[in-house]
Amino acid sequence: MPETASSKHPLATVHIIDDDAHLRASLLNFFDSIGQRAAAFESAIDFLEHADLTLPGCILLDIRMPGMTGLELQEKLTGLGHPLPIIFMTGNASVATSVSAMKAGAFDYLLKPFSSESLIKATKLALDRNAELRGKYASLLHARDSIASLTPREAEVFGFVSKGLMNKQIAYEMGISEIMVKLHRGRMMKKLDARSVADLVRIFDEVHPQGSE
């Protein structure tokens, strides 16, 4: 049996959103057979009202549904800031619709009827991507919390060190002795769990993306 999504992401859930009850049941049975968690929803509204979006996972989403369409749900989720990768399912080989979905941030799309191999591959890659995004987000939160624990002086030293200034230069900029710079720097690096200037630069860039102040 090929490697399945569940083998790397045992806690992740594949959210199935489709108005076709037979397809929902079929997909639930399939994912159960390969040991992958899955949940099914008959509409976009049903999903928004009952799905736990705090958990890792991905979305298998039908493009054409009564009420809120797949593309409209995609737009809604983007606005809410939820990073679950979306794999669109469509029974129509509509190039324009597929292009619109991909441009709006869809992870992939499957043309019905699709094979079990293509389904496993798409969901595995989507769950890998979600795990990557969640890891980056957790790292960002940790970095922000660590920076928030710095004193004003330590935060100032952190900024100068991240810009490549030497202790002597920092002392001049701050109007304090080099010894005090070293003291603040040591405490700052300990709080940020940084072992080198490269670590500090990475943390600074993570919290302050290029182009932001």
C-alpha cells in the first residue's frame, strides 16, 4: 500500500464538502479504509457552522454547490485567515473556473471521477503543506512571545545586533558603556534562545518580514 497522508499526520482531518451524499459517504469510507481522519459536510454553511478549524487538516471542496459555492467558501476562509489547504473537486473540466480557484489560493484540484491514487497524493501534499504552515506560525508566535519578554534596553540591543552593529557601535548609538551592551546582549540572547548572530537575524526577519518596519 502506498504511503498515506495519515502516516505522517495522524491528527489531521480531511474535510469533505459536497452536496452529493453518495460521494460524501464514499470518500468517508475510503479515508477510513486507509486510516485517515475525515469529516463530511453537505454544504459550505454546514462546514462553517460545525467544523473545528483549529485542528490541522485540509479541505476537499466541490466547486458547484447550492447556496454558497466552493469559490465563495474559499473567499470566506481566506478572509477569516484560516490556512487549511483547499483541493477543489469538480465534475466539469472548466479551465476558467480552475484557473480562478488556483489564483485565489487553492492548493490543487481534482476532476471527477478521480482515482484513489490521485486522491491520496493530493491530500498527502496538502496535509504536508498545512503542517509546514502551522509549524511556521507556531515558530512566529514563540518568537513574538520571546521578544515581548525583553526589557526596552534588551529590545534595543536586539534591533541593533540584528542590523549587524558591533558592541562598540551599539554602545555609541545607545549612549551606554560597551560592558552594559554585553550585559543586555547576553540576557537578550538567553531569552530568545539564540546562540549566534545568525539566530538573532533569523528571529528578527521572522517577526519583521522584509519591507516592514
